[in-house]
Amino acid sequence: LLQLEQTSKSIDSSAHMITTARVPADKPVRIAFSLSDSPDDASPENFSLAFPELDQQLQPLPPCHDSKESMQVYKQHCKIAEEYNEVKKEIALLEERKKELIARLEQVEKESMDAAQLAKEYAELTEENRTLKLAQTQCVEQLEKLRIQYQKRQGSS
């Protein structure tokens, strides 16, 4: 805006001034133009691209069609507005991708924790199984000793 005001001051007095008036924020604004290499004296009807999604303060101001410099500034602003919209769309896509990757990471971490928990439980059960087998072996040996002792008592009586 400051650049436009300075530009308008530098234009000689015989040329039209670039207007910096704003439309009230509650009224919809639709600005249209064509970026094709049309002559600079193109009429407003020939403009065909709109920026309704831009904030009011980012909207390109309508050019003074009698000023070649005003038309160039307007076209440049429109190109910048297009690039701005493309960057905004790319940022939105990247943010969505980021959310997806975070969700996947959380799922992988949960699965990893589940796997670690299962491995720990497996190790505990394996140790318990080993202890129980050892106890069984000791009980079988003790039972065998008791049978032998019982048979000796039966044989001596």
C-alpha cells in the first residue's frame, strides 16, 4: 500500500492518481483480471481471475487503467496473491501430512510398547515355567525316594 501511494505521488499531475480507498469489510469484494500479455489499456471487463479467499488487506487494489505503471503494479500484486494462495494450500497439505505422520508414529510407538510388554511377559512366563519344571523334577525325585523307603519298610516287616 505504501509503495502504491509513493508510486501514485511520483506520477505527474496529468496522469490519474492510484486510489487507496478500501471497501468496507462487511461487503464482499471480487477483483478480476487476466495475466495474459494483453495490452495495458485493457478494460476492467477483460480481467478474469478473482481472489475472494484473500483477506481484505491483501486484496489487490483496482488499477488505474490509464496508468501503465498502475497496471504493472496491479498485475504484480495479483501474481503475488496467486503465489500466496498456492503457498497457503501447500502449507495446509503439509500440515495434514504432518498430522497423519504423527498419528502413524503414535500407533507404531503403541505397538512397540505392546511388543515390549509381550516380550517382558514372555520372559517372566518362561522363567516361571523353568522354576515349575525344576520343582516338578525335585518332587518326582522326592516321591521316588519315599517309595524306596516305603518298600524297604514293607520288606523288613
